[in-house]
Amino acid sequence: MQSNSEKTNAFKEAMANYPTGVTVVTAIDDNDKPIGLTVNSFASVSLDPLLVLWSIDKRVSTYETFKKIDQFAINLLADNQADIASLFAKSHQDRFANCDWYQSQHQLPIIKGVMASLQCKTFKQIEAGDHTILIGEVVAIDVDKKGPLVYHGRKMGALPASFHEQ
Ligand SMILES: Cc1cc2nc3c(=O)[nH]c(=O)nc-3n(C[C@H](O)[C@H](O)[C@H](O)COP(=O)(O)O)c2cc1C
């Protein structure tokens, strides 16, 4: 029988070994200030309507704000934006003073140079253990022809060249 801590450690190792893209989820708070954090729990959910999801740790400093507001943007980072991923994952940094971004027509912060941005209206929130799953309906999309930033084994980088040779 696996103990709980053995299972937790194996779970962390399996998840660290499972590659994902990297996003920064952003929004504007009640004081008109931009907020955001690095997120790799992002996934697509539905085509009709267009739905995506991500999950937020209840310990995140802006957790209550993300629960309260009714829209957010998913910025899909490009392969040269590992510094942005680190910036939005470290506490006590002035994140938006240290990257190029603009406010969209939907009043959402969009980071410049991303491979895509999805602007979403909150569709549903689901409590799930120590996280909350936020499902968004996509109301606007911009896509640029760029490679994705990949997270694997606690490291970030571009897809290996071999990936394109298949
Ligand atoms: C690659 C990567 C993926 C992450 N994914 C998530 C995620 O899906 N959900 C989450 O709540 N935090 C995630 N985090 C952690 C947050 O980005 C980090 O805790 C951030 O500092 C939280 O914002 P705060 O400092 O305002 O609390 C991730 C961090 C990294 C480096």
C-alpha cells in the first residue's frame, strides 16, 4: 500500500514529467490595476460554445479577485518568453512594470509577443480541493505564428528541433 506522502510525491513527479504549454492569466481588479499569474493548468474544453479552463490555487494572492470578477485573458506564451513565465510566478515583483502589455477593447491585459491570447467571460466556477477551476467562454482570440513555450521537468523552453522533423 502506498502511503499518502508516497502518492503525493509520485503525483508531483508524474505531473512534472508531463509536458504542457505555459500561459499567463490576467485580469483587471476593482481598482483598475492589472493582475496576473503564470498558469499551466490551462486546457480547452468545448467548441460549441468555445470554452477553456484553468485552475487557481486558493493561496494565490489574487484568488478572491479572480473569483469575483467576470472576465480574464489567457496569454499563451511564445517560446522566447520564459522570462515572462518566471516574472509572473515569483511573488512581490511588479509584474506589469516589467513586461510589455496593453489593455484590450474588453479591458483585459494582453502581454505583447505571445503566440495567442484568448479573452474570456467567466462561464462557471467549480470548487476542486485546494484549487478552484475557472471555466471561461472565449469572446475574442488573437493568434500569431510563433512556437509555444513548453514546461517539462520543472524547466521551460522551446520545442526541440527534432519535434519538427517527424
Ligand atoms: C510553470 C508554472 C505553472 C503554474 N501553474 C499554476 C496554475 O495552473 N495555477 C496556479 O494557481 N498557480 C500556478 N503556478 C504558480 C503561480 O504562478 C505562482 O504561485 C504565482 O506567484 C501566484 O501569484 P501570487 O504571487 O500573486 O500569489 C504555476 C507556476 C509555474 C512556474
